[in-house]
Amino acid sequence: MTNSVPNHRIDSITFLGSFPKVSIAPKHKLPEFAFIGRSNVGKSSLINYLCDRKKLAKTSGTPGKTQLINLFEVDHKWVLADLPGYGYARISKKMRAKWSVMIEEYLRQRESLITVFLLIDSRVSPQPSDLEQLTWLGKNHIPFSIIFTKADKLKPQELDENITVFLKALNNIFDEEPNYFITSSAGRRGADDVLDYIDFVANLE
């Protein structure tokens, strides 16, 4: 069963700012959760759906809309970090390298970071850039969960098959199956599962 809005009620969201590097991002004592994925994976739409806001994160049919580290304080309980996408070919190599450095420095150095949510398009076969990003997170001992997006675009059997194929591709990388969620911004699915997990992890801190 899907819900028109998440059962979780988010009362307040404060935009903390956009930052070109982690060293100038404000420090805080709240648990921070980062969202990242290949360009055009539906990250901005998912963030807007999770937070029940229409224009919290900028959405666009053109990949590469997010270019900085965007931070939002949610209900004075946790911070959401919206990171630039990776794998977008229509920018210069210099810009791609700049984004890569910015993201890696954030993931390595951000002391308040608790978990990374890495978004995967459920419609496509395992992509090298996604597998490389997951491998990097594992090697650097950065906690993460996978969020499969755009589940409404597939029939249930196709969705199950695609997720199974992706998880099998991770067998050569991880000893245990990573934690994952299935979501659809358009189909209004999965928000409560993700928010329940955020609440659980945040309360452990």
C-alpha cells in the first residue's frame, strides 16, 4: 500500500546553505545523512518526497543540477546533505574531477556524517560508476544504505528481478548484503521506510 504523503510529519526544515567544499560547511552536533547517486537518478525528487516539500531540492530534466553540498536541518533532529551526482558526461573533465574531490573530501572528513544513502535507478542494469562508488564506500569504511529509485516504472516482477541482479553483482564486493530500500517519488512509495531508518539510526547517536 502506498501513501499520498509519508506518515512521518516533518514540521520544520532549515536550509543551512550550499558549500563548494566541506571545510567551510558549518559544524553541528546533529547526526547527518547524505544522499548521493548518479546524475538523473531521481535524487532531488526523492528528497522532496521524503520531506513532503515540493521545491526543497531543485529538480530538473537536465542532469547535474546539484553542484554544491546542500545542507538542511530537519526538525532540529538531523541534517540532510544533498550531494552532487556522479557520472554526468556533459560537463568538462575538470568539473567532474572537481566534483569528485568535493564529494570524497566530504565523505572522508565530515565528522557528523552517520550514513550515506546511495541511490540506484531500479530500471537499469548494474552500472560501473555505481559499483565503483559502493566499493569506495566499503574500502573507506563509510556506513551506507542503498535506495532503489523509480520503482513505479517497472512491473513488480521486473523490479524484483532487477534488484536481485544488482545485489548479486555486489557479492564480489561485500561479504554481507547491504541494507536497502525500494522507493518511488511518483508512486509515493518507500518514504516511511527510509525515515524510520533515519529515526532509528539518529536515536543511536
